[in-house]
Amino acid sequence: MFTRPSKLPGRALAGMAVASFAAVGVALVAQHQFGVKPCPWCVLQRGIFLAVGTFSLLGWLVQARRSLRQAALVIVLLACVAGLTAAVFQHEVASQTASCAMGLADKILTALNLEEFWPSVFMVTANCSEAAAYRLIGLPYEVWSGLLFAGLGALGLIVLSRR
């Protein structure tokens, strides 16, 4: 007969936005209050979290229009894949090198002019091997970041598959 629309997409999108913005907030508190210096890959992941949060929020705002919500979710999923890739690369490759200057992350940040746009968020102050030494509850920050990108991506897939 008459079925009520699911509240999952809206709640999930709102939760994804909050989690993404909160991740950047935690990174900024760690940096500015506890002296955790970010490397280019850390800063790039902040930008990706901001993109995930922004498109999740947009998807939530247009949730009544399924096609627009789905488009926002596809962008969120692509950003989650990019973020997970960045986190894995940082953990497995970049953190093992003495310097990650002018690598891919540095080139992207320079091309987007993010350090000039918002230095308190996007200023790179460490190299990758220095950043690898920082831990949050025993795990490197990039591992937490990768886990959050994976979780957000999984939730995004669930929402995308809902009718």
C-alpha cells in the first residue's frame, strides 16, 4: 500500500558530513594544541575530508531529489577512494622516506594554492617521516584517517544502493 520513505539516506549523509568535519577538527586540535605537525599527505587528506563533508552536506540538502542525492554520493565515494588511497600511500610509502617534498601531495596542494588560501588548515610543517612518528591511541594518524575513509565509503555504498 503506502510506504514511508526511508530516513537512512538523510541521516547517513548528515552523519557523514559531521564525521568528516570532525576529523578535520581533531587534526587541527592535534596540530595547534598538541604540536602534531602535518606532512603534505596529512594536509591533502584534510582537504579530501572537507570535500567529503561538503558533498555529504549537499546530498543531505537535496535528499528529496534522488538523482541529485545519488550524484553527490558518487562524488563522496570517489573522494573516499582518493582519501583511502592517500592514507595507504602515506602509511606504506611516504612515511618510509626522509622527505616527501614535491611529491604528488605537495604538487596538488601547490596547484590548488591551499596553503595561501587557508594556512591554519593547509600549511605543511613536517615531512612524511616526521609525521609518521605521531600516534593517536597507539595508531598513526593516517591509519585512523584511512579507517574513517573506508567507513564513510562503506556507508556511502549502503546509502547509494537504497531505493
